[in-house]
Amino acid sequence: MNGNLTADEAEKKYIVAMGPSLGRYYLFLTNECAFLHLEWGEFKVLFDTNPEQISLMNQSAGWFFFHLQNSILERTLLQIARLMDPPNSGTNKENVTLLGLSKLVDSKIRDKIEDLLKTAQEKCAFSIDWRKRRIAHNDQALALNENAKLLETANGLRVDGALEAIAAVLNAVEFHYFKGTRAYERTVKPLGGAGALLDLLREGLDARMARRQRLLPGEPLPEDVAQKRPL
């Protein structure tokens, strides 16, 4: 996920510029961030759009898309929270996280990175609340409605803000070592992604409507009454 470089070429590029410790660490984080933006972009293609498109999904498979919306949102929150984990969690338990960058980067930019990390922690705090009390654990007070504090609001604007804050940290590192940045939010949409699915749904619903209009006056085509192919 690093331009047109192979995985080995990308690793070599970062190790040469940053050294082996930071190079591998940073490469993992930047790839995680890029994939997170890719998945969130697919979510927005499906659910952050116009009423006509929501109606299209509801007519096609409403329950499935409702479940998919919740699943992708929770997975996104989990990924954000994981990136903001402490670098150490328990005895001999080390994590690759954004917070671990501050001890690895050039001392010349350490203060800047730590300031950006504080902003990222603030912007991402809501996702950690969701992980602790909803995704990873069933908080009793919340689950049984025992006067629990409500979950932090989790919506598209807050996710966008969290992703921007994460990207800002990584791009500060990228700029220091390469004099450039990555436009994570412009990740190329994949072939066969959400857009392709929506196109197919539109064609399918149009075909279903045309079939019904032929059946009502009793003028079906042979394929209108043919047995459906097994999946």
C-alpha cells in the first residue's frame, strides 16, 4: 500500500531513511492507516450519501445492509482505538501504536510529534470508550441500562476527525524524513468495491421492476418464468 513499490521495496525504502527500528514500525503504521482510510471510504460510499441510495439498499437487502453498516462502523472504531493503544500493555507485552513513535523518531521532531499525539488522543477518545464498554466488553451498567453513562457519540464527523488526527502524526514523520506527505483520504477506490455493488443493485432492481411490469398484463419473456439458477 505504498505507491507502486512491492512490500520488500517499501520496507527497504523506510529502513534506509529511518533505520530498522523506526522504519519497520512506521511502515506498519502507515499501511494500517492507509487501509483504514480505504475501508472507511467504502463505508462512506455506501452510507454517507443520498436518500435514493439508502432506499436502494433497503429495497435490495435492508437487514443485511443495516448489519453491515454497524459492523463496519464498529470495526473502524476498533482499528482507531488499537492504533491509539499504549506502546506497552502489561509485562512483556509491546504494541505497535502511534504513541510508540515518540521514542523512536528523530529528537528534532519529538516535541512536535508529541503535541500531535495529544491531539490524536483527544480526537480518538470516543473510539476507546466504544471498545471498552461496547465492542470488546459488555459493560454491565450499559447493557442492563443501570443508569450508565451514555457511550460517546460515534458518527461520521468524529471518525473523519480521528482519521485526520492520525494522518497528521504520520505525515509529520513522513515529511521530516522524505520532505513529502501521503494523502490518505485520497486512497484509490478498489475495483469490485462498494460502487460496483451499488451499480449491480440498481441493475437488479430495474430488471425486477421490468419483469413485474411484463407479468402483470400476462406478457412474460421466457426468462421471466424460468426456474432460478441455484447459487
